[in-house]
Amino acid sequence: MPSIYQQQLGADFAKLHPRIQERLAFSSHDNRAFVGEGTMAQVWHGPFYTQPFLRVGLLRNIMFPEAGRDIPFRIENYAYRDPMGRETVTWIRRFSFPRHVRCFDATMIRSTSRNCIVDYLGTHQHLAVDIDLAVTERGGLRLRSGEQRFYEGPLNFRFPMLLSGLAEVEEWYDDAADCYRIQVEVRNKVFGKLFGYHGSFQPAWRELAPADIPTYALPVRHESRE
């Protein structure tokens, strides 16, 4: 079964670097997981007035207020079908700062009705973000966030962008260094740059059935609304 990224990119998927294709081509039918470990050369945040945005993110494993250099990093991608039967891929990111291990977690689905990837941020899938995918000149994958929606019980509204951030992410493969590289920048239209990081990691594939995905890698609740 094609992965959600193969489905969304269509013929453009073949333009990705072969190692990026390998990384994104698995689904819940493949019984495997991607685990990457490496170092973020820099994790940064904006000026002091951006701290409230970042501290709120701590509550749901979205963003965090720490910054530093040469931060040990781990990313885990698992594929499974959620309770609504949707093909889902987890993005579990861990940053090991000297005093705390900080988390940046999400789950992605492909929405046919919205014709895009929908990224549910955090532990409770309260925030659904439309993601535009594109292949970069170096064969990397660029992800750019768009409209954001908040769901909690009967609440259902577009999240004001003045209170949130727009993210741009690129993952690519560095042949010379033989590693994956990632660069992330989150900015607010009013307050400017909020948060970001860049660095590299090495892959380790694991044979793993969806039923054996660790509990910490799954959301506390699944949101049916896209």
C-alpha cells in the first residue's frame, strides 16, 4: 500500500532523493518503523516575548522554551491505522537538553477532502494543521504549514494565526556526509521567529507491527475531524 506521502505527492515522489523515498515510503502494511538518532547543531527560540507561545506548547508536546547547541536528538516514525481507519504516521521527536528531555510530537494523515496532509500536533490532536508538500531542488521534502483548526469537545474553530506559528520544514539527504539533515523554522506573522532547529541524524529501521507501537508514541485521543 502506498504511504500517505506517496499518495499526496503522486509522480513527484520519484523526484525525491532515493534515501528520502525510502524514509517516507512505508505504511502500516509494512510492519516496520523508522528511528533516527543524531544531533541538532542548534535549537533556538525568538526573543523573550516569544516565551509564552513556547511554554504553552509544553503542555501538549508541541514546542518548548529551551535553546542550545549540539543537542542529542531522536526521531521515531511509526505507521498505523487510527480508530477511524485512516492511515497515520507518527512524528515523535526528543531533544535531550542537560536538564530536560523535551518533546515535539505529531501524527499525520492524508485528507482526501482537503487534498493535503493534515498534521495533528501534540498529545491530544487538539490542533489540526494543513501541510503542503513539495520536492526541493536537492531532492529533499519541504513541508509548509497552512490553515490551523482547534478541536476540543463541541469546540471547532479556525485557530487565529496571530496566536500561532507558521512552520517550514525541510528534510534532505546529504550524500557527502552520509546522513539525513533537517531544518525547521516556526514564525509568527507579528512576533517574527518563534522557534527552530537544524542538524542531522542516522537511520535505524526496525521490524515492528502496528500493534507493538509503544504507548508513548500514540496520541492520548484521536480526533475524527480534519
